[in-house]
Amino acid sequence: MSDITKQSLTELVENIQNKKLSSTDVTKAFIQRSEKSSELNAYITDDFTSALDKAKKFDQNPNLDLKLPGIPMAVKDLFCTKNVKTTAGSKILNNFVPTYESTITENIWNEGAILLGKLNCDEFAMGSSNETSYFGNVQNPIDKNLVPGGSSGGSASAVAGQLTPITIGTDTGGSIRQPASFTGIVGLKPTYGSCSRYGIVAFASSLDQAGPMAQNVKDCALLQEVISTYDPKDSTSINFKRNHYSKELTKNIKGKKIGIPKEYRVDGMPKEIEDLWQKGIQYVKDCGAETIDISLPHTSYALPTYYIVAPAEASSNLARYDGVKYGYRAKGENLIDMYEKTRSEGFGAEVQRRIMIGTYVLSSGYYDAYYLKAQKVRKLIKNDFDEAYKKVDAILTPSTPSSAFKIGEKTNDPVSMYLNDIFTVPVNLAGLPGISIPAGHDTKGYPLGLQIIGKAFDEQNILNIAFAMEEKINFKNKITDWWIK
Amino acid sequence: MNQKNTEYLINRKDNQYEVVIGLEVHAQVLSESKLFSSSSTKFGAEPNTQVSLVDAAFPGMLPVINEFCIKQAIKTGIGLNAKINKRSVFDRKNYFYADLPQGYQISQFKNPIVGEGKVILDMPNGQKEVGIERLHLEQDAGKSIHDLDPQNTFVDLNRSGVALMEIVSKPDLRSPDEVNAYIKKLRSIMRYLGTCDGNMQEGSLRADVNVSVRPKGSKEFGTRCEIKNVNSIKFMQMAIEYEANRQVDLIEEGKTIDQETRLFDTKKNETRSMRSKEDAHDYRYFPDPDLLPLEVSEKFIEELKNDIPELPDDKKKRFIEEFKLSPYEANILVSDIDTAKYFEEVVAKMGKNKDIKLAVNWITGELFAVLNSKALEISQSPVSAKNFAILINLIKNGTISGKIAKTVFELMIDGDKDPQKIVEEKGLKQQSDPKALETLIDKIINENREKAIEYKQGKEKLFGFFVGQAMKASGGKANPQLINEILKKKL
């Protein structure tokens, strides 16, 4: 039984389809391991009892043609799940039980998967270390007191720690790729418009995109195939021809042109990151692809642009949490007093900081200087990529400027925390797909990731490149189960 | 008519002031479902029964534009002779209120769906053109109910998310009468188009009124005050009158007018300050990232143009040309689409030998009187256009007299009866047989010999007496024209 949780999604699906394992076997194994892993604090809410019932029901009449037959899966607590509490990592939604299901989770259950529970994350997905969650820090399975990254920290920790075979996160500025990199797993942020945002608690609407997080590229491709559907309920969902990502997955990337952007060689970047990147370039060449030096001249403006656009949208998106209709409500003398107390008590410090930044940059007199200018720069950043893609098929960069850091190390230094997203935010601003794959370890033995950025709607291409590199890299995550007593 | 005589001016000592008015009309789009959700828009439902997860702003819910509302707005734009913008943008207007679940209203700020246009008003002293600045689409808020409980406010979200068109006029209006004509014209156009029912009692049409005053002849505008959310024409007129006089008084006292938002208190008939310019909300408008810019093609607009019915101005022109009506009569008939429809149906049913003038007189006279007394709309008329046409034809072809027709009409009201049948059943047919009438008149002259002699001696007034006697003897059924002719001959 202990072997079960070590299996990849692809293996589990095969074993269930070949009837070597039942859904109940698999579900039980992940529940047991999850129960032993409470120190990771990966879950906010578990749904184990109901998961076992669903697994048993599945086994009574198994539909083995489904893509995720009887596979148990925990998801980030940003996805609304019908009748299961959905908190977005916030006190303000601590009592919120949706009566509806997000399109993405709906797609997942429709393919036979079973909800294990809801995974911890930074409050409203605002954070890069999972430390802003109202429900506490998440431990990185790699080492004690190490952050798993964020905002999809619980998701990354749960996959790396084998509490769930696979999961979904959301990525507004790097929230899938950075924690994937910190925990030695694969994380894909799809093209904006590829996966429906319906039923996902919004952070920054023009940047938010959900995507898969997995132990390997093939699992990642399979889940992407399930979650990416056109959804008329999301006006920004795009109706394009979607590939059968897992079936069409190939290691043949001969002749592909991979761009290496010089602007990603930032000041003060540790040598081990530079070394990793060089190794990555070699792997790509070993696979028969060609690397080309390119320039993305506006890269250095991406982070400040992001920290105007995202808080601006967030300040408006989070206005609905006012204590009137649902969620936390503080007692107040009058309406305004109730608003102020509810939002001061219900939101954490980082969320309040971003609401204030966002409110400021949209205020009359500042709008042109900040928000409008940021929108213009955003266009320039997108143009950089469009220019580059005239010459190359994909772009290779490090995923993060460092490996995972200690819990508490950057809590009081928001700017240093924001710098974590330096390589990931340009991708969100341009609406492009990006995947992080584990590519090596730093001197402390912590995982490091490489990011492959693709053209819009070209998920298949970056999955293929990642698939080819994965074989060459042959990464092994060093999980010691230190948290299991 | 002398233009000067009809000018609306406020007089103080030696000074005369002109009033400048601009309106922001909020017209509810006639649509089954809301602007960004599929909830019903029906008026008067139980509180909070027409609310979707989108309307109540649940986490993760997203707006999806209702194409029908877009069509309605474009049609209205066409009806206002306005420029249709092929690209428009939905923005968020951010503010907190208990009946605004999202914490923002989705509206259009910089790029509205409809640009500049104009409407023509028929004023007693001639036509007046009023410029339209823009028309944009936006969501309505819910309703806060403060008077159901001493401690709590209740919120009804049925209206939350209902589509509104905000129609902004240029500051072209100069009097309460022009405001009256303008609102009525807008309502008329939208009712013709079927884009707004114009029902002010149900709040389907309400306006923010911008008022300023300036010395007569001045080219510069004065400082304006905005009177929020006035929901009847009468109140608009009262509010303007009060507000204009208030502003003039301030100027006369040497004080300045503060630009501010005011409320009209309908009980006290006065406007009161709501918030000053300094306290004005900073709405932090920005494009709604949940919605892509709205783009409509030339073809889409053209198809809607083909769908536009004959509008009041064109209909009026046609009525004058085709039916030889006076502009005044045509105006009355076209101002309400249902009146125009009724009239046109009557005309059609009257057939070849028709008397349109007579029909118009009867519609604006007898029919309107009945509708008024019973407080009915013409669409609810107790007499159908078909039977109304028959009645007019009975008068026209001499079957009944106008006087008898009034009796017949009274009887028709109860159950939309066929006037032909009433005339037959009650024996009300006009007596037009000259021999029978001659006998009748001979008898009357014989009975009133003295009066007949007086008449012949020159007391011509007595002619009426004989007509009356003859009509009376015939039970009112005698053909009055024949009576006249025969009497003249016999006397």
C-alpha cells in the first residue's frame, strides 16, 4: 500500500484501468498519508469521509474510459466546490460554503476524479510563500521550516509530499510555477483564456489562470487536457482548438528554436541559478533543439507593472467581501463602521496592503501616472514576446531567482518577497503559457526549476520541450518524509 | 407666435435670468433578463426571488453580456439619430453600498456604446432641437429598504444587475416645459422601438437633473447643481423651478453657487444638499477585466437599422401628408405608439369611403374622454378599432346622426358591441325618408301655426325651435340635414 502514493498519476490511472488497484485502494492510501502529514499543514479542509464513499461508489460500477478514473485529488482552496467550504485562505471566507462548482473542478469530477480536500494557499492567492494564509504556514516537504512557495503552497507541498497524486493551482504572477520550482515538481500556467475562471475566487482577473501541478510532465499534460475547455460562462475564455495534450506528447523537439533572453540575467542572481540555466541550455541542445540569444527589452518593468495592475484589479475584486451577503461580518455601529471592522478583521496584512496599493493607483489624479501607464507598459512587454516569437518557438529561463527560503525570512520585507516573481510575472502580463520543471538542486540540496515560456495557445509545444528535457535532466526529488512520525 | 413671450425667465428687480438644464435619463432596458445574468427582470416579484449568483456577487462569479440588451441600446441610439460606436468598453465604477453586491457597478465611462445624437421637440412656438451627448449601458443596483425595521436595513437584490441606458442630454433645455416635452419625446421614441416601457411609476424611467442659471443673454454657463434620481415629470418640473429660484436668490444676494449634488424632497417641494463637490465619490473607474471590449460590426448595426419601425417624427410627417391632418392633430396621434396604432387600424378598417377628420375628432374627443374617465390606456380600450371604424362609417354614410352616435358609443363600451347591431336592435337608424319627414313636419307646423307665422314675419330664431320639435318627434333619429331642407321649404 505504501507504494501507491509514490506512483505517478499516469501509473495510478493504468493500475485502476487494469484493475490492479481499485479507487478505494488509491483513495485510502492518499487519505492515510494525508492524515499522517498534518505537520505540513497542506490542507485547510479535508473531505476524506465523502471521498471514501465516492471511491466505493466508483468501484461498484467503475467507468474505466474516463481520463481520471476514481483518482483522488485535493485542490487549491481558491476553487469553489459545491457543499465544501471554500476559504481562499482568508478569515473573511472562513464560513463560506459554495452552492456551486467551478468549471475546472467540474471538468475534473466529470472525468472520474474524487475530491480529497481543499489545499492551503496564500490569502486570496496574494503571496509567494504561503505565509499570508489565515490558516497558517505550509511546510515544504523538502526541509523543515522551509516555505513551499506561493500562493499555491499547499498544492505544491501536497504533490511533492505525495498527499495527492496531482493537483490544480492558480497563477496570477507565478503562483503555480514558483512553488513548483521550490518543491521539485512540474507546474503549468496555461495561456490566459485556456482554462475557465468561472468559480475561482478572483485575485486579478486579467492575470489569473488556473493550471495543473504534477510529479511529471506527462501527468501535467493529462490534467491540462481535462481542465482546459471553452466556457461561455467566462467572457475571457477563448474558443480555440485544444490539443489532446497527453496523447500528442512527444520528446521529439529536433530543430525547435529556443530563445535565451539576456534580460533574465539579473543583478545579484546566485551563481547556481546561472549554472542551472546553462545546464538547461545544454539539455535543450542535447535534445536536438537550437538556442538563440534574444532580447525582451522591457523585462525590468514587468515587476513594477505587475504590482500596479494586480493590486488595482484586486482592490475592486475584493470589494464584494463586505460582510453584507456572506462570509465574516463584524458588528458595527452603522454600515460604514461594519464595513471597516469586517474588512480590517477579515483580511490579513498582505491583502490589506494590496487593496490599499490598488485603491491608490486607481484614484483620480493618480490613475494616469500609475494604472494607465502600467497598461501601456504591459502592452510593450507583450510586444517584446511577439517580436521574439518571430525568431523562436519557445523561451527558456530560470523559474525563480533563488531556491526556497526559510519561513519568516522575508515576511517583513515585502519588496524582497515580490522579487521572487521576477521571472514569472512577465508571462502573466503577456497572457502566455509557461511551465516550470525541476532541473537540479542548489548547494543545500533544495530543488531549482527551469521555466519554458511558449506562444499563446501553444501549450503542446512547451509540454513537449519539458517532456524531452525531463528525460535528460532525470531529476530525483529528495523527500525524506521528515514530517511523518 | 412671438418667441419672446414663451421664454422661461426668472425675474428679480431689473435682472432676468435664463435657466440651463441638462438631463441624465436612466431608462430601464426592456428585456426579459438582466444585463450580465439570466435572472428575470419582472417588476413586483417577492424580494430576492430574481437573484442569480452573479447578481449577488458570489466569489468566482463572472458577468456575461446579454446580447439582447446590446441590441436594445443600439436601436435606441438609432432612434436618437446618434452615432453608434463599434467599439465600447465596460468599466467598473467602485463604491461601497449595501445594495451594491459587487462593490462596483459595471457601467461605461470613457467609451459608451452610443455617441452624439439629437431629438426634436414640438413646442408651442415651433420645433426645438435637443442634443444628445451619449447613451451608455450600466447595471442597476439593488434596493435598500430602511422602513421595515427600526434597527435593520433590508436589501432586495431583484433589481440588482438590471440593464439601464443612461441617456445624457446636452445642456440644451431652457424651461420646465421643455423638460416635459423632452422626457415625453424620449419615452415616445423608446416605446416605438420597444426598448423601454417608459413606466415612471415602476421606476423604468428616472432622471438626474442638472440645473444652472445665468443672466439672460450671457454665453457662459453658471455653476450647476445636480438633482439626483427624480422619478416623475411633475417632480422634475417642480425641482427645476425651486432650484433655479434658489440659485437666482443666491446670485442676487451676491453669494456664489456651490457645485453639489442635491435631493428633491417631494413633500416639502424643495431641493436639499446631499454632498458637495469636495465630498464627491472617487469612483476609481477602470475597464472591467472580466469583460472584453464590446465590438459590433457594421453588418450588426445595419441589421438593427432594418429592424427600426417608423418613428414618431416620420409618422407625423406621413399623417400630415397622407391624411391631411394638421400638425397639431398629427402630434396628438403619434406621441403615443398605441394611439398611433389604434388610429391606423381605424383608418384601415374604415375602408374606401372614409372620413379621417371625423375619425380623428372622435378619437381625440369621445374615445379619449372615456379612456380618461376609466383611467385606461388606449391599448386597453373597451371599444376595438374595428367597431370604432364601423361607428364612424355609420355617421359618415348617414345611417345615424352624430348625436345618436354618442348614444351608440355609450352602449358599445360595455363589451365592445358591434354598433351596427346596436343601431338595428334599438331602432336608432336615422330617418332619411323625405315623405315620412314631410308628414312629420306638416304636423308640427300645424300644431304651431302662430310660431310659423312669426317666423315668416322675420323672427328667424324660431327656425331652431322647429328643428328641435322635429328631432324630438322623431326620437332624435331624423336626419337633421333633411329636416333643415324640408323646414326651409315648408316655412
